[in-house]
Amino acid sequence: MLNFTIRRLILSIPTLLFISLVIFMLLQLAPGDPMAQVPLTVPPEVKQKMREALGLGAPIHVQYFKWLYQFFVVEPSVFIDFLTNKSFLFGWLPDTHFSMTIDSVTGELVQKQRVISWQTRSPVMDIVMQRMPQTLWVVGLSYVVGILIAIPIGIYSAYRHYSLFDQAGTFVTMVGFSIPPFFTGPLLIVIFSVSLGWLPSIYDTTLIVDSWATFKIQLMQMIMPVMVLALQTTAQISRYMRSAMLDNLNQDYVRTARAKGLKESVVIMVHVLRNSMIPVVTVIALGMPAIFGGAIITENVFKVNGIGQLLLTALFANDLPMVMTLTFIFAILIVLFNLIADILYGVLDPRIRYD
């Protein structure tokens, strides 16, 4: 298993480099001008200097390799500096645009520019880290809630297939699949905020949870966005869980376990569930990057100041460094969780061996 993991990590390097090149070239073809938001009173020569400061005057291949260096060298050094709290090593301070390193030849301090957002003129990773807690609170919690609801529903629906519970679960999952979040979000706002007045319609991202009262406010404002996202997660995973359980319930090893006199709960929850989790693990693992990617529609409906809204704002503002960085982070997470899913296959099924 260790050799397989190392081999997959090594093979993921050229894959991610190719993905970064494709993303970079596609964004270069995108229309728009980063100087479009600059006031018309700014002289053309000043705009030209601003372009040069952003690195737009360099050839495309130079811009690409510069971004690679900033993302894989400068930003990790800043993060290590933040974790170790040793500013004398990298000279990092929050919200600074540069990282200070010591040249190995001359011994002098050298400034290395970080990935800077064209829209805010701030480091991209600082903005991402500011938005990440809101996304994890809402999208991450909704994913966990969806999984915790979907797996029991899928198990019981398969065990009591074609029963009233199974038919009701099928109806709910079809509704979850069919209705998009841009419909369920405003619908919940109309019902629970406008008509009943029970829940706030706008998510307050400035709220600081430091007491029981603020915790209740945080919980109340999270209910509707979590409900919208958890409905889709529950609908998807419960159907996979039900289908996998039905496939395994008719296998010979299940009849053998029952013939040995094992309790029905042991047969279902130990033998059948473990083998049924293999396809479900794939769905769950591939959905994990979406937690960090945020939910663009839901975050905009409820005004959640998260990663999804950040990506949408960057696209409208033609902020290519922000879009490039966020998209590549999503690609890294997809490759990483694919690897985690493959490793879990071997844990769940002893027949699967990679070495």
C-alpha cells in the first residue's frame, strides 16, 4: 500500500502540472482587461506601469513559470513561516505582498512577490484563508449532515425495499435530484424568513461566536443553507447506498452468514455494509473537494461570504490570478481525494491489493 501511495503521488505531479498549464492557457484566452476598472482619469503611461507591475508585460511562458514559482515556492514558505512564527526566516507578515528570503550565494535578503489578486491588490492565499472558515461552516457541515442522513436511509431502504419507507425515500431523493438550489433556496427564504419569520434570510459573516447567544444566532442562520445543500447530498448518496446494498444482499456470502446463525444486525451492519461502502466511498471522496470549493449558487442566495462567492466575483472582475489559484486548488483536492478513495478500497475490501 505504501509503494502504491508513493507511486500515485509521483504520477500526480505531471498530471497537476498539465492541469495548471491547461487552466492558465484557457484563462489567457478569456476576454477582458484587468485595467478596465481603473478610472478613466488615470494617464495611459500610469496604466502601462500598472500592467508591468502586475507582470502583464512579460511573455506568456514567463508569466506561467512565475505563477508556478509563486504557488509552489513562495506561498508554501509564507505558510511555513506563519506556522513556525519565525519571521526572521521568511520575513512574512499578514497581508504583505512579498516574502523575504536569504540568497544562498550573496547572503542578501531578496524580495519574492506572492500571488496578488488584480481586483483587491492583496495576496490571493490571504483572501482564501479569510473566506475558508465560512465555507467549511456551511458547505462542510451540510456535507456531513447529508452523509449521516443518507447512509441510514440507504441501508434501511435496501433492507425493506419496495416498502412504504423505501417509496417515500425514493420520492424525497427524486425531489432532491430534480429541484436545483436556486429554487429551494429562495423557497425556504419565502417560507421560513418572510412568511414565518423564524430564520434570518441573510448569513452574517461578521458574527463572532463567543457566547451561547451568538452560538444560537450562528446556528439559526446556518439552518437554511445547510438544508439546501444537505438535500442534494442526501439524495445522491442514499441512492448509491441503496443500490450497493441491494446488490450485496443477494450474494452467496450473505446466505452463508445467515445459515451460520448470525444475527440479522450483524449480517447487515458488518458483512453487507462493508462491501456496499466501496462505491459509496467513491462518491463521498469525489464530493469532498466541493466542500472547499464552496457552493456558488447557495452562497450567493444566502449571501455567504465563502469560496464560491469569491470565485464568482473574481470571474466577473476578470481577476485571473484569483481564478487560476482557486481552480488549481480544486484540481489538487480532486487528485488527492481520488488517491484517498483508492486507498480506502483496500481497507474496505481485503481482496483489493495494490502491491
